[in-house]
Amino acid sequence: MSSVIAVDVQDSSYYNISNESLNQQIQKIIDSSNSGDTVKFLGKNYENITLIINKNLNILSSSNTKILNNGLTKPIFQLNSKSSGTVISGFNLINNKDNAIYINGVKNLTIKNNNIASKNLAIYIYNSSNIQISNNDLVNSNIGLGILNSNSINIKNNNIKQNKNHGIYLKDSINTIINHNIIENNIQTGIEHENSISTQIINNTINKNENGIITTKSAKNLIILYNTISSNNDYGIKLDSNENTNLKIKTNTILRNYKGISFTYHYVDTNKKDISFNRVVYNTDFNILVRESNYNRISVGANWFGANEQSKSGVCPKLNGELIQYNLIPYKNQYGNIVPGLFIGVFTYGNNQIASNLPDMTVAAVFDNHGSYLNQQYANMVDGIAIFNFTDNTNLDQYNLKSYADVEFLELNKNANIKLPNDFYGNGGSGNGNGGSGNGENGNGGGDGNTGNGDGSSDNSGDNNPGENLGNDLKPKNQLSSSSLPSGTSSSKGNTEKQKDSSQGKILNVLDDDFESIIKDNPYFLAIVSIVLIGVLAIGFLYKRKREE
């Protein structure tokens, strides 16, 4: 057996003494290496290198070696079936004549930590399986990543940007995972999905393309989950596929596209689909559109469209779907008593069940004192719930409180019967002195004097007077930051695979990003705008009346 060794490729100037081309000399190094060897490029720059990899090699550069091809109409790296197990990492590849990396008939291959640009495809995968594409920049190509007739391709943590056609083009393939990538500023489509089965598109940011995701032909077992799909010029998601069994589009943020989700001409509907718990807002034409399809009605699940009312939701009239509702309610402790200054913003569906699968977002609450906006506060909505803590301003009239989530604002709903999770409230301390709390995770019974100062751990119990929980037991199901809660409240945030959305909820029913700052600078702004509008209407009325006379 031959031993595994490290083979160095010297700087390109080292090879000028030979009558052979630089490409021929480096190809000989590849050909003479043993399977399993590491081939390390030591130089900074190489030109017109196109290498055929025909064995299992670890090909790497630790200095971001640049390989520029301006002369040969061939890939820089071409890998065939004998190269299974190869790893290519650490390169800056630019091919102005052809594909940068071409993979044909390969099993078990890794391409990672490269910057790649090409005239055609940055990476082209054909008839291959178990390919890992991770932590690459695939930019300024015709197509960033093309996958054809392949199986088990894993695309993770890549930046796929500024390509002249598609970011990712997937065709006739099975079991593809597209996970945690940034796919943006591609001239055509972020992900073009054609006739492929069992694809997972999870936790990606798909922004500022012509279209976000397009499906054609078969999209069976397609999962689109936890993505942010925003600011695409036309479609966020265009469903034009004729096979859609087990389609799942869930917990995505789809905003500021021209069309959010659209069912188009070739789409064939199925009851085996789950389109629910998406935040679909601010899309210019419709949030969800059915009119481009052949169906009079298409049904989906519960989604948040930025409003509690159908007329404000931006949903096509041909869609049957439930609008997730947003409610603002006063916080009550486990004894049913309202805690002054604490409020819950909660998203619900069905029979007032919490929409815990919604993407996280920022919501706002503000006290409205006759048009003056006081004590505005933002809160992170996580797992369908946000907490507003105005305990330092309990003298303010709570019934002047309003809350804003995307385009809808809600006044305090003191009668809402929301089904909070069973473990939302910790069990507070009881009895004199060190009363224990029964269930829950370390809730602090927040009494004072004879109401106890319970420790909230394990199964200890006090006696006599019940300790009144002043919010210190609040346990919103592992989703609040401690800064959102009153002093002394413990919280933890579970590990989640959700793609977080850092955009803030809009203030008032406007789309202007500067409107919020105007309100902050001038609390009488709304009153001034109202007076101006009334004046304009009055002038119009008088003018019309004069013309009739």
C-alpha cells in the first residue's frame, strides 16, 4: 500500500523553466499523486489552469490562491467518477471561458470555502450524488449553482449573489437540501426548481432577485421552511408546478415582493399540502394570489397577513384561508388578577390557539393620549407571544394603549379569551417567609411581607397566605429575553432552527420607513395630517358645488 503524502504545487514562476505549459506541469502533479494525497497550492496566482481530477484528493490552498482562466474553454476543475471523496477548498476561481467547477458522475465530494465566478456556471453538478457545497461565494456567473439529474446534494452556508441568470438552478434531481444560504441580487430567480422531488429549502435569505423561488413540473415533497423571502421584483414564491403532493410552505417571512405567493397557470392543487403560519406582508400586488391559476378557489391554512380583517389583508378573493389574529391583552397572574403595566401581544388562530409557529418579528405598543404618542415600546414576538412592560408607568390609562404589528393596530382587548400555554405562568410562592412553588422551572414567587418570597424550585410548599405573583413567575415558554420582563423574572430562549427576522413591525398603516421617525419628532403629526385632509376635502366639495351652480 502506498502511503498518503502531502504534495506541494509551487508558485507559477517555479515552472517557467520547462518546455511544457504551466497547465501540463500541474496536471502531471495531479496525475502522479496517490489517492488520498493532499495537493496544496502554495502560490498566489495561476493563469489558464484547467485540471482533470481522476482520483480521491484533498486539493487546497491556505492563501486564497487565485486561478484565472482567460484562454481555455474548459472548467478549472473537472471531476469525474474516479474522483469520489475529493475535497476542494480555499481557492479564488475565475473562469471567463467556461464553468469554474464541473462535477460529472461523482459520489461523495466536498466543495467548501471558495470564491467562484465564471462565464457559465460557478459550480455545475451532473449525474452525481452525496455532494456537499458549503461556505462558498458563488458570484458574478451566469448561474451560481446548477444541479441536474443528481441525488442527495447538500447546499449550506453559501453566498450566491449577483449572477446573471439564476442563483440556484435545480432540475431532475432528488433529495436536495438548500439550507442557511444567502441568495440575493440574482438577475432572474433565486432558486429555480424544475421537476425535482424531495427538496428542502430551509432557513435561507432570498432577497432582491427578480423572483425568489419558482417551481415548475414536479415539486413533490417540496418543503419551504423558515426562510426570509423579500424585496424580489416579481414573485416571492411562484407555484407553477403540476405535481405538488406533500407541499409544505410554512413559517416563512415573505414581504415586500411584488407578489407574495402566487398559484399560477400550470399549478395543480392537492389536499396534501400545508401552507400555514407564514408572515406574508407588504407585498405590492397581493400577499397571496390565486387569479393566475385555473382554480376558482384554493385553500390554505392560517397565515398572518398584517391585519385582522380580510379587507386589509392583501389576499386574493379566490383564496380560502384563515387570517391569524393579533390581540393585545392585559397580563393576569395565576390568580386572575391584572398586573398593572404588563401586557401581552399574542397571535392566535382557530379557537384562540397561539400561533407559536409564526416567524419571529418585532411588534410595538404605545399609549395614545389624544393623538400624542407616549412611551412607545418595541417587543420581540417569539413563538406567537410578546410582552410589553410598562410597569414604570402604571399611572397611564391602560385603555389608551395600542399595539402595532405590521400594518394593523389593535386597541387593548380586555375580554379576549386566549388559551395561553399551560406552562406560561409559573406557580408562585405561597405562605410566609420562604414559600416554595410547586411546578415549573424556577419561577420566583414575587410576594412581599406576609405574602411570601418563594424560591420557586422543586416541590417545597409554604402555608397561610398565598403569595401574589407580580409578574415574576412569567414563563412565556422559553421565548423572552430578560430585558422584556420585570426585574427578577427569569427567562431562557430555546435553541431553534428558525430564520430570525430583524425587521421591526411597522407603526401605523403606512409603508414609509421614515414615518415612524416623523411621529417621534412630532407627536401632533397625525392631527396636522388630518386637518390638511379635511381641508382638501372641503375645498373639493365647494368647487364641485360651484360648478353645479
